[in-house]
Amino acid sequence: MTVRVRLFAVLRERAGRDMLELELPEGASVADALAAPQVAELAGGLHCVLAVNREYAEPGQLLAAGDELALIPPVSGGSGPPAPHAAVRAQSLDLAALVARVRDPRAGAVVVFEGVTREVERLEYEAYAEMAEEAMRAIAVRAIERHGLCAAAAEHRVGVVPLSEPSVIVAASAPHRGEAFAGAREIIDAIKASAPIWKLEVQGGERRWVEGTPPGQP
């Protein structure tokens, strides 16, 4: 059976492409895919988190034909409230548009966080976009429930982000400022720790992937 293996950041650069196709026997597991020579060589020395079809997975999980296995290297990072907005964009982020998404007649406070490029010429971000959006949305849902937010939204930019431009924006609204501050803080901290997004620093012709930690499971 054929399984697709998606590669990001340093793994993509090592392979020179963003996807491999593996031929595995029926009943093969994630561990079997990782042991395949072309995968083992690429991932050597990296502690990668695994995902199958955009869901975090363990090595013992069985694979099926057509499954998408993602190797995620350490990252740089019903009723009730409306579903939170989350997006990964290649274009410049629009602060006013994001704030408009969390306006609510119940809200007495809106808190916004912008993460901007500093100290280097530019940053280049890469993301497993589909999974990153799902992770960001789940993070926002938990923050809404934990802090009683009226609404929450988050967007992260990919591609080149010049000096002083925002790479990530989080907005949270709540009846009171304490909850809004706490919710926004929780969301940005969790995005940096859990979302599969990688950061490359570029300065004077030098390129360096920013070291991080294995992303946590939302």
C-alpha cells in the first residue's frame, strides 16, 4: 500500500521536497514507516511528533492505503460562543479585520496581541497549514471555555515577514479585562508551543532555523 509522508522545515530541506511516497505492506504501523530507510535517514537526530491525517498519532498506530503521515520537527512555539476564527495566511495580517471578528455586545474588553519580527532582517515561516489551523482553533475553544470569553480569533502568517511586520495576531474579547488578558495570553502561549509552525531567521545572507521543542498535543 502507498502512504504519503509530508515533510516540513529542516526535513523538507534535507529531502529537497515536501512529500515522499512509501510502499508499505498491509498492516504496517507508523513505526514501520519511520523505520523505512528514506525516512530514517531524514529524521535522524530529530525528535519529531507524528500525525496521521492531521491527528496526532503514536508509533503503534496502524496505517491504511492513502494515509498522510506528517513528521513534525520541533516547532519555534454547538451552542455557546461562536466558533473561533483561525487562519494561516501568506498575505500581511489585518489587525482591524481580526479585531472585528471578536466584537461582541457582551464584551467590555478586547485584548490584542501582535508578534512582530525584530532584530533580524526578516523571518520566514513555514506551517503544516491545515493542521495548524485546526490546532489554533482548538486552542481558542479551550481558552473561551476556561476564561469565559465572548470570542477569540488568531491568525499566523507564513512566508517572508519583514522587520517590524506582524507574524501572528491574537484577539480575545470578554466582559472584563482580566479574562480578556488571560485568554489572549493563553492562546498565544499555546500556539507557540503546539501549532506546527516553524521559523527561519535570515540575516546578512545567513539562514538559521530557530530551535524549539516538540509541539504539545492540544
